[in-house]
Amino acid sequence: MKATFDTNPAAALSFLQQQAAHIEAEVYRLEYPQFKYTDLVPLDSSAPDWTKVVMFRALDARGQLKVFGPNSTDIPTVDIAASQGFHEVKTAALGYTYSIEELGFAMLNNVNLDGEKAQATRDVVEQDLNRIYLLGREGIGEGLYTSGGVPTDSAAGTLASLVADIPTNGAQPILDFFGGEYNKVYLTNTNTVHRPNTFALPPEQYQLLMRTLLSTDNASNVTLLEFLKKNFPDMTFVDDILLKGAGAGGVDRMVTYKRDLRVVKGHDVMPIRFLAPATADNVNFKVPALVRTGGTEWRIPKAGQYADGV
């Protein structure tokens, strides 16, 4: 006897709902280490999922201690200036579909639906969020590497040229280069208020430091990267492909910054969430996924420094 299955869209939708619950549980367990925004940008998920605007307040205290005489009644007081700002949160969507033919085949043969579509959806979402938080996007906001408020300078020379000059000048110019970027944040930009804690470099420059020995005559097995880490023990050195060509005119950019929620944060209001499957035509069944993000917000942009042309 010929096998049949229920072609009622309600039956297909019910089957998809059961399958989707299992697929989504598997997808949520997957990790995506190739996307670095979760490590580079402090994420703030404290706002409720459907928040439209994140508000923040800034306080500035002003006053001065004065000498107080034994019979004096003129006591100076402190004034507090308060300001507030708003950061808008946006909703973005993506999804995957199954046709009634695919669902019918799966029901007929008692096989589970492949989770590749859901995994691909999350993969694309994570890839886009990575670019949004690091490079920014029109309609959402600035990125960690692309803020107009962060001071920018042009490197006097590339790291490749400094490495090539080691036989003549030694490693001191390389140490001076990183020390100069550190001091621009700590001394020049913030007057010793904020110490940077992260150097983010393009991968090519990072690999050059990691694979070049400090001594060109092979008398030492210490690499330049190890040398720099020893001289900047409070700094983390990371590499990211998105810094390649991120500078003005398409040159490579290095970022020196204080990785701290008070300085720069990503508004990760609602991470990816798959919704219930639905159909508009009873032939194609869609599983939508939503994310809500405010992108990256530099609250103290002077606690960062861009160096272009590294």
C-alpha cells in the first residue's frame, strides 16, 4: 500500500515546531571562537530585552578645600554637575526556511530535520555582530575600531620597517613605539586618569612580532612579542583581522585602549533568539531569529588611541 502523510499545513507546522526546539538547543550550545567581539568589547546585557533606549548619567563634582580658621563660618561647598545621554537600541532579523516538501519527506521517512540552516543563521548573525561591534554600522552606531571621538595619529613608520632596522638600531625604537601609544592614552589624553590595558594589532604585524627574535644573531631565543609583554606587563596583546585596512585611507590600524565597561561597552540587549516557526502561504515555513543591539558606545573615547599606518 502506498505510504501517505498528512499534507495539512498545521501538521507540517507542528512537526517543524517539535524539530526546531531540538535544533535550537543544539545551536545554542555551539561556540564561535573566530568572532572576537565578545573578548574585545565589554558587553552589557543588563537592559531588558525590549528596551528601546539605554540612558546613562554622568556626574562631575567641583569644589576646593580651603583653610578653615577657628572662628570662621565661611565653609566652602561642593557642586555636582549632572548630565545624561541616550543610546538607541535596534532590532535586526534573520531566519531560515523549510518547504512543505522537505517537511513531508522528513515526516514520511521519520527522520530529523538537519540543523545546518539554523547553525548557518546563527553563524551569519555572529559574523554580522562581530563587524557591528568592531567596525560599526550605519543606523546602529560606531565601532570599537572606528569611533570619530577616539584620537588618531599616523605612525612614524611601520612595524615591518622598525623590525628591518633592528640590526642597525636595535629593539629600542619598537619599544618606544608601543610606549608612545601607551602614553598618549595615559598621559596626553586622560592626564593619568585611565591606563590602557590592551594593544590590538592586525594579524600580519602581530605574527611579525611573534616570530622575530630580539637578537638578529640568534644569540637570544626571546621574540619581540615576549620582549614587549615583559616590558608592558599590564597590557594584553591581541590580533584581529578587521584591523587590516581599518585606518584612514585603507591603511592598517592599531588600537590602544582601556578595555573597561566604564570606557567602552557593547549594548548586547538581546542575543540571538529563535522565534516560533510560521507560514504565510502554507508552502514555505519560516523560523525567524531576532537580535537587539545598540552596537558599541565609547563613553570615554580619550581612553583609546588609534595609530594608522602600522
